[in-house]
Amino acid sequence: MKAPVWIIAAVVVLLGLFSSVYVVQESQVGLVMNLGRVVRTDIGPGIHFKIPVIENARVFDRRLALVDFSPERYLTSERKDVSVDFVAIGYISNVGDFYRATGGEFSVATDRLAPIIKDSLRNEINSRTLTQLVSGDRSEFISKQLEGINRGAENLGMTIFDIRLKQIDLPTDSDVITQVYDRMRAERKQVASRLRAEGEEQARTIRAEADRDQAVIVAEAERDAQRLRGEGDAQAARLYGQATKDDAAFYAFYRSLEAYRKSFADGQSIIVLDENDPFLQYLKNDK
């Protein structure tokens, strides 16, 4: 049983309607091709129509995208070999030019951008030393190159917003690493020598101050000792004088005992005196 003609017509109309409608999301941009030729570009978000069969619509992401590249080897101004790993941040600025240049394939855009960016970075890296490249201001380094890079990227319908250097390595198959290590060792030895010299200078200063303080302390101690001895001798002389005044006999006896003690202190002294010598008066046993 054949379907009514109106049903077939309705199906055809619905298929044609669906095939003529396309949607561009908020983060996308669209273009329409008529028999393979671009006829409308930079189509914004929304629902749009095209001629079925004859026209074909494509949409592309217009947000910022990372364009990753393989590491590239460069020579610094010192003729030192370095490997630089970087990534570009860009977006599609002209979808028509982008499609014509790449066929709408982002991988093709990456391959076309690689020599533009790498050659631009080479010019800048060749004019810098390794130290300037590693420790310098990378934002200033990149900003100098963006204008030239975007002139080349404009033919691809893209704009490069920024380039980030992910890593700067010294290739293991070059002698740069050995040179860097040798320089680092020389710098460390120089620092160590300077620190040792400063330490020895400080040690000499401390020893000189200690010797000076020692001399001052000994001199002050000797001064105080002489003063105390003088005071002691004066006090002893005063006591001896007072003792002599108060009891001359006891003082004579005390002085004799002091003489005996000093004379026989070592226990081996021999003194030959007359038995009536006054020195022996207190050694006599008078009963």
C-alpha cells in the first residue's frame, strides 16, 4: 500500500528543514561554504539557516587554546646550546582565513605556526647569554616577539596572545653542562675562600681583643694585689708595733718562733751556734 503523496512531501520538507538549520554555541564561530567555496564567515552564536545540499556549515572553537610544540634547540650569544620547551596561547581571529589556510584542521595550523614562532624566538635567544635567558624577565623577552609572530599568524587567521617558556634545559649531548658545573664549582670555591678569609680576619680580631683584655685584667689584678699587699703590710706593721708596745716579751717570743719556723722549714737545716746564743733561748728546757 503506497503512502499518500502528502506524507512523502512532508518528510522531504522536514528533512530539508533539519538539514538547513545549524547552531553556533556561545564559545564558537561559524562559516558557510557554498559548493566548497566560503561564502559567509564570522557567524556568531545562535540558530542559523543554510541552503540544503548546496551549502555546508562548520563551527570552530574561538576560545583561547594551547598550541604545544616540540622542544627546539638554540644557541645563546655565548654559543652555548640550550633546549627550549614552550607553548603558545592563541585563538582563531578570522575563521575564513583559518579555513582557507588550514582546511579547518588545528593540527595543520600548529605545523604552520611552529616555524614562525621558533624562528622568532631564535633571533631573541641568539642575542642573549645563558644567564640572561634563565634569570631574565621572560615577559619582556616574549613581548618583543609577539608583534612579529602575529604578522605571520595573521595569514592563518589566528592571533597569538602569549608564549610561555615551560622549560629551558641544557642538552645532555653537549659540553654546556660540564662548563656550567665547572663554573659553579669555581664560584663555590671563590665564596668558600672569601668566607675563610673573613673568618680568619675575625679570628685575629677576636684573639687581639682577648689578648688586650687579658693584659688589662692582669694589670688591674696586679695593681689590686700590690695595693692589698701594701695595705696588709701596713696593717701587719701596725699590729706588730701595737704588740710590741703592749707586751714586748710576747712579741719577742713570737718573732723568735717565726725565725725558728723559717730556719727549720725544710727539716734538714743545721745551725751551729754557741749554747748561750740568744737565738736559742726559747729552745732551752729550763726546769
